[in-house]
Amino acid sequence: MLDHKRIDELNRKIAQSKEVFKQAFERFEPEETRLIWSGGKDSTLTLWICRQFCQDEGLTLPRAFTIDEGDAFEEIDDFLKRYSREWQVGLDWGRNEDVLKAAGHQLDAEVRVSDLNERNREEIKRIGFELERFPFEAESYVGNHLMKTVVFNTYVEDSGVKAVFQGLRWDEQPARKNDPYVEEVAAAHLVPAHTRYRPILHFTERDIWDTTLHFKIPFCPLYREGYRSLGAKTTSMKMADIPAWEQDLENKVERAGRRQDKEKTMDRLRKLGYM
Amino acid sequence: MKNVILITIDTLRRDVFGCYGRKPSLTPFMDSLQNKCLRFDRAYATGPYTQASFPGILTSSYYLEYGRQKNLPAQKTLISEVLKEGGITTAAFHSNPYLSEYFGWNRGWDTFYDSMEDDVTDLYPFMRGSVINRKVDTWLSASGRVGGDRPFFLWVHYMDVHEPYVPEEKFVGQIDANLRLEKEEMLGLFKEVILKRDTSEFETVALLKKLYSAKVLEVDSYVRELFQVFEQAGVLGNSVILFGSDHGDEFGEHGGLSHDGKMYSELVSVPFFIYDKDRSGGEVYRGPVSNIDIAPTIAHLFSLHRVKSFKGTSLFPLGASGVRPCFGEAINKRGHKEKMDDKPIYYCLKDPWKIIFDEGAGTYELYDVKGDPGEKTDCYGTAGVAEDMKREIHSWLEQR
């Protein structure tokens, strides 16, 4: 049970997030925006706040967008399907069908670059790889780029979306610590211009759980089993066998259960002449 | 209490600086700071490459304590952990994969940017100095950083001098007005000559040294830009700024290129100086000092207690700890691949002698660093002091 002071604090944080939505909808029509919804606890809270804001203001709820990297938890898929229905959220699924096909929908399968379409080949070159083949893994460097970044950019471009909402948090990892609430992404080769809004940056992991449990916001059952951070299925691990919110959130790194991208670090070392 | 800023430049030899005697200088900006600096004429790294040297700088420990491992051992204490516990705000901005979160170097930093999420190219396989500077600028401009009651420790590390040597045209022109080389050709030299450690052609090695020199000019310009950032943020007057390097680079001095597991001066002699705007008149400390003392000195500048796991001691008050020998250790590898059966190599420097112990071969080399700074004449078989130096290095290895 939370005391009144804490509940007031959480309400203030929610109000702060609504300010970000307010700013966004002053500039863009809801139809021009998308909420990035992975089915994880952060983006689900972002969606919950967005729904409240839109109901209060009589606005249409933006559609949500989720990326299927080809290595998703069934529990996450089920969660997304169930609550998009219950909450009446239009949900678009993005996939890199070309890569999935080349990999035969099989994890760790070897993908031949020559089997890919021109766009994907160009993308591999853009991130500085000169390879003939790579293993299909969603969270490897090439995999992450093709299965997430490219899918996202293609979707933004094809659907004419002008702004997106992301459920990122400052305390997620040190690299996020300086992220701004609003970021303009300029158009570049293969990247469409768009604006990124991050309404819940100021929520800590503890705030997320306190808010989620207090307001009875639904969450994916995997968190109850001990997962703290959900990414691709094969690279996310349980941190303990107790629910996420009962774990030592303050002293143990949230993403420790997710493998840091080894391939990316190794590629850097290779380029510097090591390995 | 002043902030402390540590600026380290990867792969930067000491002898490229005008203030350390090079003519013409490759570091005009850093030379111009010297009248506000305490300069250490003879600083030594604890190892000849990043993994062997950085434990010395940021954890005041030697590379192979706690065994041979790729990750930063849990028993070692990073200066960031000490400071964070002491109530100091800590921030790091760098682009060296060996010092990334992946290898465990993110402990104790309030802000840790290692660039591993960002995209790089073959020509510049790291975030360049200008990008690092922008990150620092953003961090400094974040509210409450300047003029807040919490002092900060900021570590900035540049990778720009590291191979592949692909300098900007204007810096190449300053080194040699007649030198015309496409960037792809420079990358070709990296792949065909540096990676193969091919020193067979004197002219090619000389050409590589020119490209390296141009990169030094370039990194000096990034330091100049960073000082403008500090000036604009209003932190220059209330910060002590330490400058150092993790190791040098070889251009055929001992038959190799780049920075392998060797302990000669072109690799372990490094620059080290401390800038303080309130300091008047440049001072120069002539005795040998080791990078092992950097972390304890930083803790001392914040008036924090001695840290148990630190092997070095504060350089202040200057000379108080007497002249101590300098040590280093690494894996004696050649080329870019470390093999499991490569064995450690160590050095001990105690004026005027430096002994190198190759554990795999069981052999020693001995140099008179004052009479023979290039370390060309091995006097292990002839100098009577050899036995004393041998005892010195083995007693360090035993009690370490």
C-alpha cells in the first residue's frame, strides 16, 4: 500500500507526462502520431496515460505501432492482442519480411546478404558492414538494425507519420540520462524526418511499478515471473524468481538480464585492428 | 571545492608535444596551456595498450592482478565508484570498446557514454573528438551542473589518434604540403601495412608517422574546442584538469608498428600534466611518476580518504612519497590477436635503469633510460646493477 504522499507524487508525475502529450497534440493531429508499444511495462504505461489524456480532452486516440523482430515472447504477443482489443487501440505490426524470409523464419539461420532486397542491402552498407552473410538474431548489431530501425523508418515513411511517442526513461541506462522530452530527427539518407516525444522520461523503474500496481494497469505476466526488462525472447533472462517489483530495483541494473550487444563491441574492436 | 576533469588521449606518444621538446610541435594548443600547468616530465603508463594501461589510470591497479580476464574484475575499484560514494557527480564520455559497458567499465558513473550504440565507419571506427565535445557540452548545459553545490568529476577520452590513421586534409597539409593521399588509400595502409606489422619499407613507415602526426594536430584542435566548451559553461575557473594518455605507438623503433605487448619507451612513456587556472608560472616535475597515481590524486583533490584497493598514492604534496619505481605489465603479444599461450611481460623503472622481464622466454633486458632513452642497447649482461633490478621486479611481482 502506498501512502498519500507517494500517491500525490505519482499523480504529479502523470500530470507531467500529460503536459508532454498536450504539447504534442498542439502541434500534430492524433492521426499524424503513433505510440510505440512494445507490450513492455514502460510503453504500456505511456499508452495508459495517453488514453486518459485523450479521453479528458475529447481527442482521438492515436494508433499504436509494434515491431515484431521475429524473436518475440508469446506472452507479449498475447498481451498486445488482448489489450489492443480491450482498450480499442488500433495496432499496426511491423516486420522486416524480406529478412525473415531469407532466414526461413529460423533463429540463428545464416542470412545471405545477396538474398536480401536492395533496401536491406543498402541499410547494411549504411551502418558500415561489408559482409556476405550474417546470423539472424534480433539483438545483434545487423539484426537490430534490420529488424527494428529499418522497420521503424520504413513505417514512418510509408504511413506519413510525423511524430511518435516513446516510453523511454532516464534511469533505464546511463546512456539515456540526457535524452530530451522532445527530439527532432532530421531527414537523412533512408531516414524520414519526424519528431519523438518521450512523455515518461522522469519515471523511475520504481515509479513505473508503483503506478502500474496502484492504478491496476495491466502488464505482461512475464514480469510476475521475475523478468525486469523484456527484449527479444532468446536474449532476455529472468533476474530472479520473484516478481520484478519485489526485486532490488535500486541497486541491480535493470537491463542486466539483457545481453549487451557483443557483436557491436566486437565489430568496433575489429575496425580498430584488434581481434 | 573544485571540479576535476580528466582528459585522456588514446595512443598519444609523449614526444609529439612541443612542451616535451618536439620541434615543430604537434600540440600547439596544449603547449599554450603550460604556463598554467604543473607538468610531469617523465610519466609512465602501466601497460602498452588500452586493456593493460587503463586499469592503472582509472582503478589504480595493475592489469593482471586477479588474473587474466577480458572484463574489469569485480575486486577492482573504479575512481568513479569512489567519487560517487563521496557525493561527487561523475560523468564519462568516450568511444573505446575496451572501456565500454560490455567489459564492465560503466560502474559508478552517473552518466556513462561509451558510444557503443552509435554507428561508426571503417575510416573512423569511433566517435570523433567533435562528437565527444558536443556530448560534453550538452551534459554541462543540463540544468544545475554549473554553480550547483555538488562538484563533479568528468572524464573525457579521445580516440582520434588511434589507427586507422585517416587525418583531415588540412592537418596533412600542415605536416607535408606535398603529401596527397585519398582516405581510402590511408585505410589501405592500415589494412596492408599496420595490421600486418610490415616494417620492411622505411618510406612507408615514415609515411605512417606523418599521418599519425596529422592526427595529433587534429586531436589538439579538439582539445582546443573542448576548452571553449568549458569556458562557455563557466567551469574553467573552478576545475582542475588532468591530461594523460594510456600508451604511445610504435613506428619501427623496435621492429614493429601500432602497440603490441612491448615495454619500450615509445609505448609506455606518456604525457601527463595538470592544468589549474589559478596556477601562475609553469612548473615542471622531473622525476619519474606512474599513471598508477592518477586515481589516488583525483580522490585526494576531492579530499577523500585513501582507497584500500588503490596501488598508487596521490602525487600531492609533490614529492612527499619520495621517488618510487614505476611498474607495468601486459601480455607479450605480437599483432592484433592475443593467443592463449602468450605469456605476460613486465617492466620496472628505477632511475636510471629499466628492466623488462619476459615471463614466457624467461629473459631480461636492461636499459639505461637516461643515457639511452631510445632503449637500443641492452646492458643486461654487462651492467652490475642487473641483479638488483631483477630482485626489484620479482619482489614487486610477489607482493603485488
